[in-house]
Amino acid sequence: MILVAGGTGHLGIELVPLLTARGNLVRVLTRDPARARQRLGETPQVAQGDARHPQTLEAALEGVDTVVSAMTGFGPGAPGPRVVDYEGNLNLMRAAEKAGVRRFVLVSIHGATADHAIELWRMKHRAEQALRASQLNWVIVRPNAFMELWAEIVGEPIFREGKATVFGRGDNPVNFNSAKDVARFIELALFDPGLSRTILSVGGPENLTLNELVGAIERAAGRKAAVRHVPLPMMRLMALVMRPLKPDVATMIQGGIAFDTVDMTFDASDLRHRFPDVRLTPMAEILSGQLTAGAGSR
């Protein structure tokens, strides 16, 4: 039995069907079973629980021999990276050790370091260190930003209103992953004995600036957009002001700052060499499918 924590996000809705389609028994840990059923259907088991509360994890881990943690506290209304990406993962690791789990796959983030300027990266690194110090047989998967998410963030306003917002100058190259590709690498991490106790950095086939992403979406949508740039000094001020009022918003603004200031490139040549059977999806393919689906729903 595989327990997936964070199974209803962009990655989870690709990973859970992939695992169940190949005959694996999957249980999804979720705070909202109704939402999980809506997004994932009836095939996976659902266990109500919250990694922030260790007492809810024992029942969810019963009969489980493998855990995938894809949860994050980053996002609108989310409780924050410290309490989910670090403390929640720490609770889940300890509960997994107690339950005799065989392998624990942690979805971290590419470039996670102890001294990173952005809290999400720091908390992912702390979780990595806790996992490596545990008694679990572990694999750490470090993906980049998800194409599907950023196609929505940048693309939906272009498609609906012909408008786009770019964080900062928009000239900093960023590597994007398709969640479908990351799900495939997590599957390998679950079952390939050669990946035991390794860190697997995963990237997409191209590095794109946000300005280039806007251009790609414009081409896919067949329309030009009025582009508004949010200046970097304004983002830093907004993050500072919002931190005591709405920490979730402040954390997201910090992510926007990272997109304009941090080296977020990735060279996929070694990944392609090591895993030739995994095709890396280009952004244009995601945009074509996602925006076509959006047009069909309107």
C-alpha cells in the first residue's frame, strides 16, 4: 500500500491515477475527503488526516509500506512552509518510522538550501535533512516549478481578458516541469532499488523567462496581451507589509521575487541520459492542451 500525502494538487492528480492504473494500492491522506473524491474519483482509498497533527496519522499509515509526501504549505490560504513542508513532513516521517514503512519519497524543490533567501526552499531543505537522518529507506525528488500551475497563473488572464502580470522584469530564465513527468520520476523513485538513498533532481527540457512564457501563451491563445510588470522593489515592500497580516500572501510574493532574482535554470542533458525512457514534456504542449481545454469549457 502506498500512502500519498498531498494527493490533490497538480502533482497528485497525475501521480495517483498513474499508480492505480498500474495495479498499485493507493491511499490518499487528505484533510478534505470530499474534495479528494471529486478530484481523484473512487479508485484510491482516502484517509482523513492532517500531517500537522501527528495523532491523525497512525490510522492512515496502517498497512502502508511506502509513503510519498508531495504536500506543501505554499499557496493562497495555506498555513505556510514551516508548518507543512518542514514540521508536517517531520511528523509524517516519525509516524512512518513507527509504522514500519519501507520507503519514503519526499518531493522537495530544486535548489533547496539551508540559507536560501525564500522560506519554502529553506523548509524543504530542513525536511530533506530530517529524512536523511531517519531510519527510513528514502528518496528525495527535487522538481522545478510546475508548467501546469504557471500556465494557469499567467495564461488564464491572457485567455480571459488579454492581460498578463509579470513578476519583476521577467528576464530571469526559469526551468519548468510538467507534473506528468514528475509523477513518472516519482514512480521510478518508489520502485527502483538503484535510487535508494539518493537525491534526484528533475527538470524540464527548456528554460524560459516569464516574458518568453507570456509570448508562448499569446501564441497558443491567438491573442496579444497587455503586460503589467510588478517592480521588484514593490514586491519586496509588499512582502514586508503583508507578512504580519497575510503570511500566505507574503510567502507567495517571496516566490515571485525568487523568479526574478534566483538562478532557476536546469540542464536536462544528464537526466535524459540516465532516464531515456522518460520523455520530458515541452511547455508548448502543456499550453496547447490546457488552453484548448479552457476554450472548450467556455
